Amino acid sequence: MNRSETIAGLKGRNGPAVLVIGGGINGISVFRELALQGVDVLLAEKGDYCSGASAALSRMVHGGLRYLENGEFKLVRESLLERDRLLRNAPHFVAPLPTTVPIFDFFSGIANGAFRFLGLTRRPNRRGAVVIKAGLAVYDILTATRRLMPKHVFRSRAETLRTWPAINPDIRNSATYYDAWVSRPERLGVEMLNDALAANPAARALNHAQVGGDGDGVVLTDMLTGEAVRLNPRLIVNATGGWIDLTNAGLGASAPTMIGGTKGSHLVVANRELHDALSGHMIYYENEDGRICILFPYLGNVLVGSTDIRVDDPDQVRCEADERDYILQSLAFVFPHLRIAPEEIVFQFAGVRPLPASDDSFTGRIPRDHFCEVVEASGALPEMLCMIGGKWTTFRSFGALAADMALERLGTKRTRDTEELAIGGGRDFPSDAERWISEQAAISGVPRARMRELFERYGTDAATVADGLGDDTMLPGCTYSVGELAHLIAHEHVEKLDDLLLRRTTIGVTGKLSSGVIEQALDILAKAKDWGEPRSARERNEFLALLESRHGLDATKLSARSERSAECASALKSA
């Protein structure tokens, strides 16, 4: 069902049974859970799927080592369980990540950790070897019965400097443990969405569709055409994260303040020396103010972050100049002799953590757990479940929690679980990837190297992509082809240029954007959507403005950054 058919099908009908507002990872998760139970469910997202906080995570899939200090043992246990499930259910996107903690003190942080654990106010400071050892021991205990990855190890100063010679020489020890990372979080969300739509003909989803209230009920507005449709849901799930309070207000719901979000900003850096200095590990370290920071190899570049700053307006969130300075200063602390040139910052992004409202003066102490708040039916509005808190790693369990609450209110029961349900290209994932790649290359006629590239992007769905490639001419300075973009536009709800270049592909986040790539991608999209030149010009201008305002990319300097990213990637391939 295409977009116009979906909107036409919503007119003049009584329903849906459940309206999910918010197409981030939590909204898609609860939508999938309900669709799998055969529920008449509609998902509406005012922007693109996974375009808010779900596109701005640190790319970590983790248990939350630092949450142990706040006494959030239940959350850490749940996060580790969900991490391990994602390793099994989405192996094409989620993989183990060796994570090393540089340690500069022995006893530091013991009293501080105790104060935070007891709920007393205390400013964060460095954690020493004793505190880190205790936390990693608990981590190992929580995964002992289903161990998928090695236990943690401690290193001496000498051994640490042999492995990471560029690291701060003031280091005392280091500790390495394993968590996981996600290569393409936005794609994982879209694959879950398509899985849900394929499983249930009654399930519908729309991006670029805003939901509000007009006093007489609920109205959905197509943000691309302005067309409005009245909806009559029996239940609403508000899964808009940092926008929950704004969504409630837009509906006219009488609800207290629920969200006190904080901003996390990240940089993507194309610097070969820094990439090599990491030796394939994430470095999970504390800045001099005690703030946890991360840097790790990410798709040929290095991802560095992050900040933790309270925000009032989630629509205005961007990585500011002082945040860039803070992140680069933190990097200089752990690798003091490395320097990052401005053109080596090839992308930047920021998102809002949807934390529960809190008066705590230190954002790191705000709980990261998740729960649903119920807003009772009032006037023309039905009962509403508001999904509060949560972290990317636990999206499946949070979605299941919200879905079970919804099913109870609908008077029905769960018929399918998702604990062991593979996602998208994670289905039928081969134990011998190279053999699968060779077999599919022979079947499709696609060169083996190209099939390996598709497999890395789409998992076993690469077979379907390869079958429909058509024109496999590559875009300039890029490893995506004309036919590949056309396939994504046709099958993955692409409505705007940023949907395609920033989320369905990794062209933007890896620093491969150039004027040539933008123009050719726009031509492909315009042809698919039958746009004339005025519509294409508007789309181009909106995209370039978005790059500058949200991602720190001046359109006149894209080529320099693209060239630097290409140089870094080329050096890695030849190494």
C-alpha cells in the first residue's frame, strides 16, 4: 500500500484501534509488537522514521556500566539481556565491540560512587581502578549464564602503552570488557517497520504526518500535501520521546510535565591517525570533569561524543560550537598528541535523551529506566499511554511493555513474542558469510565484492536488493549506486532527500556528501516522485539548510570534507 492509498484508507472509517504517535525506535517497537498480534494499528511520525533521538545515539548497544553507580541494577540486567538478543536477532547491524577504559587513579571515586548510590547529591569525578573493577565484576556476573563475549581483563600501565602508544602517558591501568555497537540504527528501525507491515495487512504507517487535536478529536495532517484526516482511535500511544509534553499539548490533553530531556552531541571525524590509535577498540573514558565520553571506529571514521545538557525545545537541538570544543578537548585529554583539523569533522549530530522530568542538578543522575504514564480519556480524546524514558538498547522490551498495556485495554491477549524474532536482514543469517556472498553473487550476477558490500548494508536482504539493482553505476565518490537508491526509494518510505541521504543510507554520516552526490540523488528521487524543477529546487534548498543548521556542514565546503573522508577510507583499505 503506497502513501496515497494509506491516507485514502483512513478516511471515513472508525479507528484505528491503536494510534501510535512517534516513529522513533520506541514507537516502531510498540507498533511492531501490536501489528504482530493482529491489532488494527496506525503509526504516525511528523518527520521521518528514526529522524530524532533514534538517529542521534552514540551507536552503542550496551548494558550501561555507569548506571550501576545510581543503583539501577534492574535496568543494567535488562539492558544486557536485550543487548544479547540484538546480537542474535540483528547480526547484520549489531556486533560485539571491545571497550577499553583508561584508568588514571586507584581509589578515586569510591566515596563519590557511594554518595550517588545512596541518592545523595555529589558532583561526579573520576572513577579509579577499584570502582571500575567492581563495576566490571558485576557486569560479568549479570551475563554469566548466557555468556556471548569474553570476561573483562585488566592491564598494567606498560601493557596499556604497548597496545595504545598514543594514549595519555599519565595512565595507570586500563580495563577491557565487551559491549556492542550498531552500524545503521535508522535502517534497523525501517526494517522493523517493514516486518510489521508485512505481517499484518491491517497495520498502517505514515512518516511526515503530524497528529494533533482540534477540540473535537484527533486529526492527522499530511505534512507533504497539507491534507487532513480525522481519526477515531480507541487508544493512543504517545511515543514521541523528547516531544511527549508538546504532543500532549498539541492534542489538547490535560497532562502534567513528563519529560526533562538532555542533549547529547557527537562528532564524526575522518582522521587516520586517530582511527589507528584506537586499535579497533572503543575508548570509554572520563573527561576531566567526570563526564563519560566515548570514541570508537565507525564505518571508516571515528565517532566521538558526547555531551549531556538540559534542553527546553527539542526542535532546536543541534551541536553547538562550545560542545564541539568540549568534545575535542575531551579527545585531547585521552590522546594528547593528536590534533583534529576543522575539515576532518565530516559530520555532527545531536539528539534529546527522553528522560523523565527531574529537578536533579546533575543530569547524569537522572534515571535511565523506562515506564508508561497513563493519561485518562477526556472529552473527545481516548485514553493515552505515554512512553517515558528508555534507552536505545532496550527498545524491544519497552515496546513489549507498552504493547501489553495496550492489549489489556483492548481486551485481547498476546499471541506472538519477539524475544527471539530476527529483524529484517538478520533472518536466516549465515554462519559462513563468505560462502553466502559467493552463492548470491553467482545467482544474481553481481560481482562478489559488490555483493559483500550489499551484505554489510542489508544482511540477507542483500539478495533482494541485488535482484533489483538495475543501473549499478556508482554515485561520484560514493559506494552507493543509482539502482540501489532507486530500490530504497521504492521500498523504504523515502519522501524527502534527507530521508535518503541521512537515514536510508550512510552517505551523510560517513562524510561522503558532495554537490555531485546531492544532485544525482535528487535527480533519482525527483524522477521516482515525478517532481518538476520548482519542487526539486525547494527540496535542494531545504536539504542544504538542514545540513548547515543541524549538522554543521557548509554547502560550499562539502567537497573538502568528502575528500578527507575518502582519503581516510582509502588509507584504511590499502593498509
